[in-house]
Amino acid sequence: MRLQGKTAIVTGGASGFGAGIARKFVAEGAQVLIADLNIELAEELAHELGEAAVPLAVNVADNASVQAMAKVIDQKFGTLDILVNNAGVTHLPKPLDEVTDDEFDRIISVNARAIFLAARHFVPAMKKAGQGAILNVASTGGVSPRPNLTWYNASKGWAITATRGMAVELAPFGVRVNAINPVAGETPLLKSFMGEDTPEVRAKFLSTIPLGRFSTPEDMGAAACYLCSDEASMVTGVCMEVDGGRCI
């Protein structure tokens, strides 16, 4: 029960890595707000997890939506101890000069602007409280970019730099900021990363991961739990690769 008594937000928490993080947090004693555009999936997961989980429809790239989420936190939890910026999108693999304006804008809005908006609405209370843990879900793509995902890679590189900058600036207030860098996993985004999901494409992708498997939601949940728990009270500004050795 490493998160006993803690309150947390997990954006994009209804499926994939976000759901793995939400499940782990509840198992470790936290109350979790599952923030997701897909309210039906969020409600399903909340029903599975019980009273400790609260579903909420949120567009993390929209200021008014994030502001409304902050009001829900005040009403239901009172305070926020942990913020996990997990929501993310990508584009289908394609040459960098063929990505459309709409695709680029969506990537920047969800992968970068959302972190900015969450900080705007939740950091002031954490600073006032003198404590808090923020976790940004970045990617190995931000460390070791792959061709044809250039603008996605760039958005995750932004998240990594933002994590380090936030960590330095917020440390004097007792707020820790870290990131995790997963490799592709069994999530709804897997097909988008690979372009197509065939045994041949999977085998080729897995050959680049020394441990020989994809990241799982459980892997992300375990890493997130540690970084957001008091066990990691001396850890800030770390971008932990949870990638089976992909970036070595």
C-alpha cells in the first residue's frame, strides 16, 4: 500500500498504459481520477476498480476542460498528490514532409500542450502544499528516434526536456517531476507506431528490443508507482527508460 491516502489523476487512464497505471495505483491504496476522452471506457474501468476510481470525460488539450477537471478534484478529493500526464497520440509512420497540418497540431496539442495546461491548473496548489509528484509519460522515441515518426519523436523529446525543467524549477517547493520512457506496447497505439500489425512487422520491431518483448501496462504501472511514491522522495528529473534495453 505504497500510495495509501494519496489522490491521483491519470490522463488517458481508460486504456493501455494509463489503465495499467490506474490499476496499480488503486491496488497500492490511492484514489484515482481516470481522465479520458472515452468516458465509456473510463466508466468501465472505474466500475472494475471500485469506489477508489472516479471516471471523468476530459480533453487534456483544452484549457476549459482541464480547468473543469481541477474543480472536480477540489470537490471529490480536496487535494491532489499525484498527476500522471499519460494521454498521448501519434501519427501513422510516414516521411516527415508528408505529415499534415492537422496531424502535427494534434500531436503537439495532446503530447505537449496538455502537460502545460495540467501544470497551469495543478502546480499552484502543489506549490502551496509543499508537496506533490508529477509523472510525464514520454517515449523511447524522444531518446532514440525512429524514422517516419519524426514529429511524434520531437513531441516526446519536448516532454523529456519539460520534465527536467519542471523538476529543477519545482524542487524548492517540494514537488518532484519525473518521466517514464516506454517502448511500444500492447496498447491501442501499437498499430499506429508500426504502420501495420503483422507477424513479420512485430518480429522486426521486437528484434530491436534486447529483452525481446513489448512494454506492458503492468510494466508502466510498476515504474509509475515507484516514481510517484514516497520511496522515490529523492528522485526528481529522471526520465526512466522502461524499454527492455531498446535505447542501449
